[in-house]
Amino acid sequence: MSAPTTTTTEHSARQGYGGDPRSPLRVAVLGVGMMGQDHARRLAGLVNGAELVAVSDVDAARTDAVAAEFGVRAIHDPKAAIADPEVDALVIATPGFTHEDLVLLAIEAGKPVLCEKPLTTAPETSRRIVEAEAASGRRLVQVGFMRRFDAEYQQLRALIASGELGRPLFLHCAHRNATTPPNFSSEMLMLDSVVHEVDVVRYLTGEEVVAIRVLAPGSTSHAPEGLKDPQFVIMETESGTLVDVEIFVNTTFGYEVRTELVAERGSVQIGLGVGLVRHSAAGWGGSIPRDFKERFGAAYDTEVQRWVDAVRAGLGVDGPGVWDGYAAAAVCAAGVQSLRSGERVVVDLGARV
Amino acid sequence: MSAPTTTTTEHSARQGYGGDPRSPLRVAVLGVGMMGQDHARRLAGLVNGAELVAVSDVDAARTDAVAAEFGVRAIHDPKAAIADPEVDALVIATPGFTHEDLVLLAIEAGKPVLCEKPLTTAPETSRRIVEAEAASGRRLVQVGFMRRFDAEYQQLRALIASGELGRPLFLHCAHRNATTPPNFSSEMLMLDSVVHEVDVVRYLTGEEVVAIRVLAPGSTSHAPEGLKDPQFVIMETESGTLVDVEIFVNTTFGYEVRTELVAERGSVQIGLGVGLVRHSAAGWGGSIPRDFKERFGAAYDTEVQRWVDAVRAGLGVDGPGVWDGYAAAAVCAAGVQSLRSGERVVVDLGARV
Amino acid sequence: MSAPTTTTTEHSARQGYGGDPRSPLRVAVLGVGMMGQDHARRLAGLVNGAELVAVSDVDAARTDAVAAEFGVRAIHDPKAAIADPEVDALVIATPGFTHEDLVLLAIEAGKPVLCEKPLTTAPETSRRIVEAEAASGRRLVQVGFMRRFDAEYQQLRALIASGELGRPLFLHCAHRNATTPPNFSSEMLMLDSVVHEVDVVRYLTGEEVVAIRVLAPGSTSHAPEGLKDPQFVIMETESGTLVDVEIFVNTTFGYEVRTELVAERGSVQIGLGVGLVRHSAAGWGGSIPRDFKERFGAAYDTEVQRWVDAVRAGLGVDGPGVWDGYAAAAVCAAGVQSLRSGERVVVDLGARV
Amino acid sequence: MSAPTTTTTEHSARQGYGGDPRSPLRVAVLGVGMMGQDHARRLAGLVNGAELVAVSDVDAARTDAVAAEFGVRAIHDPKAAIADPEVDALVIATPGFTHEDLVLLAIEAGKPVLCEKPLTTAPETSRRIVEAEAASGRRLVQVGFMRRFDAEYQQLRALIASGELGRPLFLHCAHRNATTPPNFSSEMLMLDSVVHEVDVVRYLTGEEVVAIRVLAPGSTSHAPEGLKDPQFVIMETESGTLVDVEIFVNTTFGYEVRTELVAERGSVQIGLGVGLVRHSAAGWGGSIPRDFKERFGAAYDTEVQRWVDAVRAGLGVDGPGVWDGYAAAAVCAAGVQSLRSGERVVVDLGARV
């Protein structure tokens, strides 16, 4: 194992991870099923400062196809991808049961990892990774609990931390999926879905969960035979906040994730698609964007990304062009004239160029 | 002018604009006031495939400061930036009255431009640009009507185009700002703000505006002396859709932009912060995300971008780490145990590593 | 004129209108089409302190049928109903063109009238009634602008009057109906529907309307041939508040009436079915009921009315009975036991009695 | 016991309860604290077909004051009020511990009772009443679970009964009060508040509750010392629907009662103040009023009640008068003129009469 470690050290010296921050991070995606492909697309076309350099999957044909799509290397053995000197960092999106081995190898290789949840499928194996990373003396492993990057969860956490509404008393959560893949078991509602809510509780309250109880009422007729769906989960945190989770994964339609905080002086819901909705002495309601950056920031991001993509592809424009600018100018000039005269003004653009 | 043209031709051959699509687009931002700085930040740290290489502003001190912040070249003369052979494309965010000259120069130089709205401040000058681009034989100029990249406007446009609700009869629009900068004139409500609504109308209906009328009721007491604020604008499109716009730029708080389509068989509102809300024979309401990608796509994007940034900065992790993965695994394992036993199960994480 | 006046004086002496407030008011409904029948039902079974004593309609068969349904007198000539000494007051729900004659007769007879809108179909005839009532020296005629009794309009009016949001700048109104009856003319959109909005504007602002303009964009294909539907109405009030009304009476579904006030420091919408929704510096939102009376007041009213009706009909109970009381008591007792023990408690009701 | 029974028989023969349905029901209210006074006001001024004839309370001074306010008899002994031959029926709003005796007496007297919840404070005593009523051979006792008369609960029940969304899996309930009166005990959260939710569950599902469990997380700091507030209640119905209730009675503000049904093919929320909000394959949303009766029915009821009250009080009008009718007619006539000419038309009302 000494060789890879050495390699890594040299390597990190030249990669920006402790090296030149201007050179892009060379990332390999391990596991290119639905989730892994999504991450590959993200790294290849959206994320600034990274370069997708390889994909790897035990399914060799899939690996080759995805590699061809993105014009990157196919590495058939994920362990080889971890060891590869041209790979600076790894996104792991393989099935959960493979995570332990792959993450431990990456730690050994000193390479940063973004590992899809769950970290591993059992507390013992996760604990082993915790200890391995601690022994390495560096922070190398991030877990893909992506809700922590969602604006609503971040705002709710900040609100709890501010103490403005007092101590959290309840978190009422619901997690609903349209359908489950084949072979989804009753345990997987917990391991695959509620795991997100567990992290949410820890993230929002800053406390550990100290007890859990799961109730399984009668199943929906839309669940596959033998699957206990829905379930109802009750958790308690260190300070006594009570958490309930409705987990229901065969609703037949849509994806709904909701959290309601009930605190001493008010309650707040997120996941309604409308930002934080607060109920307090001031009434119910939400906030209004301060300015156009808040309202249209994502549109600006998309505009510029698509313009850059269009220019690089030799198209020049991917959006409103000069005729649009001209037509708007003509209408506005007529508007100014109407403002002065109080009359209706006809707009004539002339022939389309 | 032949030299720059020659340069550009060579240049575009090597830049991806007709050249290698793998090399990043080198962009200069002209005008680094509030909007230009925002674009500079976007190009430097978020957009994939572009490289911010220079900033330029008639305010030399500001140019230097912004250039230093992003570690790029300061070019004090915007025209020099356009001609610079190390610059592939331009984002123009200078004041509107300078746009005509700068955009014409860029067209002459054959360099793609993303020009903030308005294209120019008068129809005559905009028309001149339309003709210059047509004469160049290439599409080079995109105008910054960013609402076309907002998901709600895109969905509303698709809905209109589908014909599902019949012919558009009305568009009721409101555009409200908290305050205006000093020296904001009554005409600027039209030229600076309503110009967005004009483009929205053209984008949504696919029709030109053929007539306009502006009413100015009594002004709000919060408007600067002499400013006619609010105003009420009525426009007619080619096929007779009636558009009304409340434009109110000193509401004292917030930013609110709203559009309601009223068509033959239903109405749809956007800008409520909750996606499209439709009123039709089926009742009122909106849609539910299909899956987690729709609901949490932006969170995934942010997660990976921040992880890449953290790794390049030598931090390794910027988000949930292995302890978080371990704690979640432990709670879920206890949950599975409870599902089987029906009993409350205590979770013990052991000492924090 | 002396005779009827004398009669009225005697009469009012014995009727509660200046007489015994404990005796019920004897009301006749003139015109028993859809609206008149609705008022008859209301007076017969819901309103306290009134007694429906007669109905009258030029359609004799309809008069007889409705009279039989409510067990009251049929009076075939509405003028006879006005003169009838057993009738204390009148609800007029006949077609608008008959209102002038009937209301003038009622004033002459000194009998109070609740007259459905419009008061009359032309300003000249309405003015005649204004003068006749003034000459009578008493207030006798109320007009059926029922929106003034809607909680949302009342709250919005109080909010405007409080001055909290500053001067009203705009009222944006929409009035939408599913379909129109046969022979509905373009003028009737104004006379039959917008008339409500005119009263709303006057009620909310406390000002008269000083100018009006009506625009008719292209009609919906669902409108009967020749009907200009929708229309767009712009009104100005004395102090300069600008009012716009979308009037659209063949939407093919539903009934939607909405008003948005835009004032100097905030805006408020009503008609969303959710009370007042305010946008102001505090964000957007509404109020929360203070107590159960506010939330469930109408349910209590219905409960008691239905119980009284059931008891009078010899049924004794029309709602939850003793078994419901017993079952609730048993579950709550088990709940108290669980609160003390922390355990799940089984509830056994025994055999149903 | 024979005497009262005899009296009652004669009596009911003349009262409409088996007697003349035209004569009003003579009602006494027992207990005139907050709730009883509210019922007295309702019976005296709003409910049609009833007459408040007496009030009775163990607090003699309060009885006299309330009797004077409504101009009815004060009967200091509630049992005397039950026996009184001038009293046809009773509303019982005394404290819960007195209900058993009073209701049993009323059953014995053969007089109909509307008894505020709880029927009694223990299952044994409630069961005694069930048996007494059964033995009487008549339905005489209605329990004040007023939510069954709320439109939203009624609509939700109808939706469940229709089977459209499949079998009910969960009912998520929340019941929140601003504050509790002095001496409110931990058990009273169950007996006084959750009792409503128990009835709601039984009403909505048509099933009995078969098991219950109550969890008490840490109390809010706003609760009086020793009060376990909030609590979390879990109930199971006969067919396995799982019910959870957040009961929280010291939120410091407002009154919030909410129920969410989660069924096999969709979920529905009530108590948001916006009617039923449904989440299903069609998206989220609610219904639109069909017509003006649905939207403004309550306004019509209020209009006519207030007009009747005003006329009986000698005021003639309590709402819009003839000037309002005239002004509306004048504006509408101008509108018709504008519709024809397309021009702005000035409205001149002349001098106010």
C-alpha cells in the first residue's frame, strides 16, 4: 500500500488538492447507473473547476457506453480507477454494499471521495470508515446527503439555530415516492429513504437521534406483495424533540418531501414548493424576494451557461437576439411617447431583417 | 478594421467558436458595476467551459479592483478589450447608451456578445445593430432578457403553444421594485423595467406588440419628486391579446414580478413562487415533482460544485462527513430492528471519533 | 298619497318597524325566479325575526308553485303584494326593468324594500328613486350589493380606511363566470356583472368613480355569436386610484371574483378563497384564526339550526348522538391511561347499544 | 317519575316536537359561561324557528345578568329549568362533571338536549346515558361535536366514502391553541381537546378507534409548571388506519386545527383555510366555486338577516342605499357608452341628494 500513498502525495501536490488551485480537479465516477450517470453529466457540463476523466462500472458494456457518451476513459475495475494516477478524486455511486471496500481503498490512496448515501449498509462498517479516515489524519470522505444543499433546509436550519421560535418540539416529516423498483424490501424503506430524514433531523437540530420506533399500519394495495408500505417512524433526539416520519413509497404518482418544524413560538413548513411558510404570532406566510438577483439568479446562471455552450458550439446565440432587442426598444419608445401624450401609440417595426 | 477581423478569424478557428470545443471560452466582461461584477463571478466560479480572462470599465480604479479580485487582466478601454486577441467573447454590462458602439465593434470583430438589456436605448440604433449583424452573415449578439431562461416562463410559453387552454385573451402583468436609484426618470420605468415585460409578451405569445398606451395615476408618496410612479401600461399584440402591466418601482420593499395568462379555457399565474398555478375546469392547482431529480436537482448541482471547490482548496469535505454517514446507518439499523419487533429501540453511537 | 301613508303609519305601529320588536317581520318576495326563490328559502328557514308570508310573480303558475312549497300566500299581482296590509316589507327580485315602478310604489306605501341589483337599468330612473326616498323623509330602500356583507371585502375596506398601507393606487379586479344565459348582450357584461365591481370600488375606497373606459379585445370562441366577451374596464376614482376590471363571462367553468389592492406600502388580494393575502415589508401571508369561535363559528350556527329543525320535526337529533359521546369518552379515558403509563392501550367499547 | 313524563307528553304534543311545526321551539340554555352565552346569542338572534326562553346557571348573579341581556327568564336551578313546562328543549353548556345528572334528567323528562362535549367525563357515565336514552325509546341527546357541521370535514368525509382515493392509510392531525386557562391539567389535553379529534376520526372513517398511545416529549417553556404540553397521540382504527395527533395548547398565538388524509392514491388536507387541498396524480390543488351562490351564499344570508334586523329596529336600511344604486347605474351607463365609442367617458353624478 505504500506505493499508492506515495503516488497520492505527489499527486495531490500537483492537483489543486493542496496543489495548484487553477488546474481542474480530475474526477472519476464509479458506478454509472442512473445516479452515477447523472453525476457524470453534472461534472462534464455544469460544474466549474472539475473535469470528468473516467467512468467505471462492473458492467463493462455500460461503462464503455457511458464513457463514449462523455468522451472519457472507461475503467472496468473500480479499484483500478481509485488507484489511477490520472484520477484526483472519486464520486462513488455504486450499490451500497460495495461502498465499504471502495471508500476504504480511497482513504488508503489519500483521494477525496463523494460517496452516495448510504455510507455503508450497517453501522459497524460505517464505523470502520470513520476510524480509517480519522487514522489518515485528513478529511477525505463526503456523504451524499444532498438535502443539506437545498435552500429550504438551509433556511430552516438557520431559523432553528437563531432560537427565534424557541426550542424545537416536533419535526413532522413525510416522504412519498410514486413507485418502488423490483425487489424493494420492507427494510429498504428505512435504509434507502428514511436515511435521508435521519440526516435531515441531525442537520436541522444539531443533535443525535437517541431512540426510534417504527409502526407498520396495513399496506397500500399498490405495494408489491409482502412489502410493508407505508410505515410510520418515530424518533427522539437528545434534547427530546419528537420526530415523526410518514414513509410511503408507492403513492402511484409524484415525489413529495415535506418537513414541518413545531417550536415553542411558531411552526414552519418546507417542501411545499413555496419556500418557508411560517405560522407565528404575526400570522402565516413567507418572504418576498429582495431583488431580481434572488428571484432570477438561477435564470442568469442558465442564460450564461447556455450562451457559453452555444458560442463554443459555433452557434453564437442561444436565446433572444438582436431582433428581440430591437422590437423591445421600439415598443418602449412608443410607450414613452404614450406616457407623454396620454394617447394610444401604434408600433411599426418595419420589415423583419 | 481588417486586422482585428483577421485576428478574429484565426482566433475563432482555435477557440471552439468553430474551433476545438474542449478548450474553454475566454470571456471579458465590459462594465463591472453591480451587474457586470455579478456576471464576472458567474463566469469565474460557476459556468463550465468558460474562463473569465479580463474585465474592463471606464472607471479605471474599479476595473483594477475587480480584476484583482478575480485574478484576471484589467483592460481600461473597453474597445481594446473587444480587439484583444486573447478575448474570444464579450459580456457587455456597461450603461445602455454605450451599447450601440460596443456591440457594433464586436460584430465588426466577429466576436460573440451577450449584451445586457436594453440592446440600445432607441429603436433606430437597435435597428442599426440588427442590420450590421445581418450584414455580417453570422449570429453574434444575444440580448440579456434572462426571463426566457426561467423555468416558469418556459413552462407558460409551452402551455400557450400547446393550445390546450385556447387562444390567449389577456396577459395581466405586475412588476414591482422596492426603490429606484437616484436620477431615475419617469421614462426609465418604461425603458428599464417594462422592457422586460415587452420581451415576455413577445416570448410567450410569439407575436409582436402593435400598440401601446400608458396611464399614470397619481404617484406614490414614496417616489422621488417628479417621478411618475406607478404607471399602467396597456399593449395589444398582433392577434388582439390585451396586455396590462402594473409597473411600480418604489413599493418600499421586495421584488415582485407576476404574469397571469387568461385564455379561452383557463388561466395560469406565474411568479407566485410556487410554479404555474392553473385555474381550469379541473379546479385550481399546480403540479407535483415527478421525482427527486426534479425536486432536488439544484441541490445536487450545488453539492458537487461545493465538493469540487473544497477539494481543490485542500479541504477535502464541505458537507456531511463520515460521522454523519455512520450516525444515519446506526439509526436506520435500529429502525429495521424496530420494524421487526414493534418496540422502541435505543440508539447508541459510542464515543465520537 | 295620504291614505297609504296613514295606513303605513298604523301598520308600522304594529309591525316592529317602529312597533313591537319581538313580533317577526312579515316579508313578501316579488319575483320568484332563481334569485327570488333563494331569498324565499332564506327568509322561511334561516333568517331569525322574519316570516315569509307571500310570494308574487307575473308568472302565476310559478307563483302558486313556490307559494305551495313554502306554505305561504300566492299574490299574482306584485303591486297588490306591496299594498297588502299583512305584508310589512318587500324583497324585490323581479327583472331590472320592473324595479322603478315597484320600488316607487313601495316608497309611497312606506314599506321597506330590499331590492336586488341593479336598482334600475338607467341613471335617470335610479335618480328618480333617490329623490322619491328623500321626499319620503325615511330610508326605505336597500340595494342588493351583497358583497358588502362578505367578510373579505369588509376586512379589505377596514384595512384601506386604516391608512396602514397608504393611499390606494390600483384596484385590479377580475370577474369570471362559466357561461351566460341566452340573449345576454355585450352591454349586460357592464350592467349585470361589472355593476358589482362598481359598487365594490365605491365601497372600498369611499369615493365616486369619475371616468370609465372599456376595451374589447377579440372575443373568446366560447361566447355566443356577436357577444363581446371578455372586456377590460378601466375606471378612475376621485382621488386618482386606477381600477381595472377583467370581465369574462364565458370561461366555460367556475365562478371567480378577485380584487387586488395595490397601495403605497403593500398590496392585498381577496377572492383567493383564503382570506386576505397581504404583501408588505413583512413578507406575504395572511392571518390565523384567534380562537375556535372564529374558525368554527359557522359550524356552531349550522349545528344549532339543524338541531332546532330536527327537534321541531320530531326527530330529536341531527348529528352526533350519545354513542358518539360514549365512544369519544372511552378513547380519551384510554388516552389518559396511556399518558400515564407510556404504553399502548386497547379500547373496548362493548356491544353497541 | 310519572308526573314529569306525563307533563312532557302533553307538552311535546303542543311544542312542535311532535306538535305544531310552525310554533318556535322554546329553548333554555343551562350554564352561561363563555360557551353558553355564545349559544344564547345564537338562539336569540340568529337561529330560525327557536326562541330563547330561559337561562340557568349555578352562579345566580351571572344567570340574572345574562337573562337581562337577552330579556328572558333566569332560572337559578338547572334542574328546575329542565322540569319547566315552558321549556321545550335544552342546550347544556355547564362544566363536564355536571353533564351526567342533567342529561339523565332531561331524558327522564323526555326533553331534547344539545349537550356540549364531552358527553360526560368517563366512559362509564357516558355508557349510562347511552342506556338511558335507549330505554326511553326516543333519540333525545345530541353531542356538541360541531366539526361535523363544518364544510371542510363534510367534504373530506364524502371524499373518503366515495372510495376515489382508495383506503385511508393515515390521518395526520394537529390541534393548537394559544393558551390554556388556569388549572388546566395534562389529562385535559386529552379530555378537552383531543376528544374533538377522536370524534373527527370516527366521523371521517366511520370506524371505531381500537387502540391509543400517548407520547409526551419535553414541554414547551410557555406551559404552566407541571403541564405536559405538547403531547403526541397515536390511534388505530378497526381497519388499521393510523392516526397521529399533535396536541399543543400553549403555542402563545392563534388557533390551528388541521387534518391530512393520506390514502392509497392521494392525500387531502383541510384546515388550511382554503378548502380541501388534494395531492393526486392530477397535481395539487382545490376546487373553484361553481357559481355566485357557492361563493357568496353566506354574504346573502348576512345581508338579509341584517336588513330584517334593521327594519325591525325602525332603521329601514343597513347597507347600500339608493344613492349607491344610482351611482352604480350612472357608471355602468357610461361604461356602455365607452364600450360603443372606445373612448374614455366622464361620469357626472350631480349633487348628492
